Amino acid sequence: MMTEQSLHKRAGNIKFIHITDTHLLDAPEETFHCLNTKENLERVLSESLRRYSDIDFILFTGDISQTGTAESYILFKSVLQGYEFPVYCVPGNHDTPKLLQHVIPDVPESSINVIALGEFSLVLLNSRVDDGHHGMVTQCCLQQLEAHLRNSGDQFNIIAIHHPPVLINSKWLDKLGLKNQREFLRVIQKYSQNILLVCGHVHQEVDQQIDGLRLLATPSTCHQYEANSEHMSRTATPAPAYRYVSLSRKNNVDTTVHYI
Ligand SMILES: [Fe+2]
């Protein structure tokens, strides 16, 4: 699916806020390991948009919901109400894409979804599977992605996917990673000069170059995980976070993670 969006941006530059792993529950007062995830998301949205009011869009990279229920997405919709920025989103392992599409219609499920943003394309991918918390990109989506990259010429592609296609040196999280990461990287690496990869899932800051391919992952708006950890371990001070990205056509990425 290809969607054209008009931008109020300057040519050759695009700016966005990356928010991920909000893990919303079913009711506004509910808490997740002592954190109110709805209030955290509200704080992140209001702080980030006060600081960066000239962004082109907000990108969410999955695990919007902890429960995957209709109620949790109604809560998501209520938090977004009142903000006029375009919002794009990919599903995470905790999400139910069909229900999330009621709030964000562009959420990808069985196909990739490409949003045309002037000289940039935002490529939205679904990596969730029905039988676990690891990720996988289907053969069909890999073929669509390859065809899109082959035909996109000079377009710069921001590829959004919940599961990062790399190991991050945390045994337990790496087990829950993208199972066909090698195959995925093989498809995109040929075009790495024209790609920025943006991921969620790992609840920590990642900024890696893999053979010229830049990969960013962002801490969540709720709990963060300790880096380089054998077992699941949450950080003691789980400040909610977001990432700001300013990208120029020449692949100059200016990015900052902010903790609130
Ligand atoms: Fe996840």
C-alpha cells in the first residue's frame, strides 16, 4: 500500500519524534509494575511536542498496548486526541494490529505500508508473530520491501520495525529478537546509504552502524531494561524517554534521546 502525504517541511529535511513501547493497559488508573503507562505517555507527548513543535510526524514502533485489547487502544486514541501531528505506527509483539488499525489506519499487517513524504519514504513493517514474542518478517513482505527499495531510486527510506534486526548483547532479549534478521539485512543492506532503520522492543538506547546501515532504537515510555544483561532486569530509575530525529537528504542524522 502506498499513501501520499503532503508535508509542511522544507525540502531535503524531515523531522520526527520517535516514541516506543508505551505498554498501555485497559483503564486510565491501572499501573504496570507500579507505573501508570498512560500518564507516562501523556508526559512524553506533551514534553516532546513543546520542545520540538516543528516536527513532520510522530512515529510509534510498537507495543502500544500491553494487553492488545480494544480498551487499551481506546485509551491510546484518547491520549492522542488534541494533537494535530500525523501519527504513524507499526505493531509490536504485544499488539493486535486489527484493533490498532481502528486508531491508526496505516498500521501494517500482512503487507508493508509505504508513506510517501516528499523526498522521503516511511516504510512500515509488521514483525509480530502469532506464537511468541520474537519477531519475523514474512517472505511476502521481504519481497515487497526489496521491490520498493529497488524502485525507490533517490528516495531516502525510513524503515520502521518493532524488532531490531541485530543482537544487542542481552541474552534474553536476543532470544526474543527478529528470527530472520540475516535475511532481512541481506534485503536492505544493498541500499543502506538510503536507509535509516528505527526500532523498538529493547527498552534501551541503541545507535549502531552495520556496514553503513544506521540503526536506532529508543528507550520506552515506561520501564527500561539494563544493557548487556543475561536475564530480564529493569533499570532502577525508569525515566520515560523519547527520541528526536532530524534527517537530511544526504543521510545526515541528527538525533537525541531525551529522558523526562
Ligand atoms: Fe516488544
